[in-house]
Amino acid sequence: MAQLRYLLPRLSGHGTNLSRLGGGIGTRGPGETKLETDRRRIRDRISHLERELSIIARHQDQRRARRVRQALPVISIVGYTNAGKSTLLNALTKSQVAADDRVFETLDTTSRRLRFPHDREVIITDTVGFIRDLPKDLLGAFRTTLEELREADILLHVVDASAADLEIQIAAVETILQDLELKQIPQVRIFNKCDRIPDDHATMLCRRYKAIGISAVQPETLHPLIRHLEQALERLRSNAGTGAVQQSSEMAALASRS
């Protein structure tokens, strides 16, 4: 749907050029009928995809409800496109998710179970990569994928440490998270592909951005990240328990006063 929404407004220029190839007063350009047909087919296809996405969204709601009942925490991987998110998912969960080195390799959400060393299980999800200045139509096309992020307990922001425009990519992801109203979810930032840059540069980046440096293709570098995620989830669980106790105490106090 994102591709079709991108293509639709760009058909007008092509059709205008075709209409100028022939015709005269009172005639129609040879490309006009073809242009109208293409536009109608694209709009019909978009409508069909929108209906399919609505069905998928309902199925996702059901899956999320099951995860809530099972009380499994959710970690969602986010980041700029081609930052190595799917490679990281594979490394953490020993999966075989497609992870080619190209833009938008991942278009739907992939979820896997991750077991921590202390036998705690979580659901970890991989989502579509973000890009700078993502048009609103494209953001809407990825809505069902991005809706998964709302159920996350932690967002794992993956950054390509070797990217020339690293700061721009980080800002683009933060902007989209802001637009999606997801900034309230705790975030852990990691710099991937640290094997492609000098060690001192990787250390400097991690210190500057308060991030964890890894290389998803080198599993031995993932241990600090796994420990950090396990500790972060434990803190969240402790805080949630404290909040529940406090709420219960407040309700008891109100009941006694009444």
C-alpha cells in the first residue's frame, strides 16, 4: 500500500506527457484513458489492502491480548532502516528472519521468544525500519506494523554506528516515536555494527549517547545488552508492583474515610 500511495500522485505527470503526444482540438490524448485506468486500479487495490489491514489489525489485537494474559513482557526493536534490527533479532533468539542488507527488508512485524539466563522469558519483536521525513501516507500504510510498538514494555533503539549521518538517523527515529506518541515507553539505545569502526570511536559514541555498543554478527558482544535488558525489565516489574501496592493503599484509605 505504501508503494501504491507513493506511485498514485506521480502518475499525473506521466499521463500529461502522453496526452501531448497526439490529439488536437476536441480530441483526447492517447495516454489519458490508460492513465485513468491505472489510477482506478491503484485506488481499488489500495481499498482492498486497507480492508486486509483492518483484518490483520484485529488479529494483532487478539495476539496482544493473549500475550497480556500470559504476562510476558514485550521488547520491540526500532531504528532507522538497515540498522541491523533483523540481524539482532536473529542473534538474540537464534532465528532465521530475512535480514538482507537493503532498505525496508522488513515490512511486517516478526515476534520471537527470548529466554534470559535466569529463565525469564520475553517477547521480542522486529518492526519496519524508519526513514527520515516519512510521508504521512506511508506512516499510515505501516500503521498495523507500528501499532505493535504501543504494547512494548521497552523500545530497543538500534543505531548503525558506522552510518555517516548517524545523528540525522537518530533524530528521525526520535521524531517518528514522538509522532506516534511512544516517547513515554522506556528506551534502550544500542549502537550496532561497532565492528566496523575503531574501538575508541565506538566507546566515545556510547558514552556520548548513553548507549550500549554491540555487533549483531558477533554474539559474544551481546552479553552486556542481555544483562541490561534483564535488569531493566526487573526494575519495571518492581516499579509496577510498588505502584499497585500504593494504589491499593490509597483505595483502602478512601474506603476507611467514607
